[in-house]
Amino acid sequence: MQSDWQLLQTKLKERFGNELEYDALLMMIGLQELGKPFKKYKKDEKLEVMHIAVCTLLEPYGFYEFVGQDEDGWPHWKLNENLPHLDAKQQNKLITEAIIDYFKREEFI
């Protein structure tokens, strides 16, 4: 996993000029999945965009199921299974794995 994470960060650095932290990656994934042109988002909208990323990342693990888009084009998921209680290190590992899997599916790495 560490080598895949380093490969991802190397490719991101080549593309964007620096490595991206989790929040930036979540925002980027959420915007990609939202499929709307970039604009300035309010704080609550940024959280919603990041939620899109989390749902997208955890859907292949069975935690969420995509149910469709609302009239404004925002995607929605239903929770299939409650996430287990994870400490910070376990959360970090799960999200890191999910981000790597996402970029592999997108054929970025």
C-alpha cells in the first residue's frame, strides 16, 4: 500500500506541482464525481462535496449504495452498513486504501 500511495503522490505532484493532503484529495474526488464546473463553494457545500467523495470511496466496500441524483444533479447514496468504530490510525488506513483503489479504477495509477 505504501508504494501505491507514494506512486499516487508522485503523479499528483507531477500534475499539480505538489502532493495533496486528504482534504484536498477528498475535495478533488468529490468535484470529479459531482461533475459540475469548478466554482467557489461555501463551507457547507465543501463539506457536501467531500461527503460525495467519502460515499464514492466507500461504496465499493459495501458501506454505501448509489441511489441517484437530485434535481440539481447532486448524487445521493444510502447507507447499507454502519461503519465500524475505527480509531484514527484505522480510519487513515481505510481512506488511504480507498483513495488508492479509486485512482486505480480511474487508471491514474
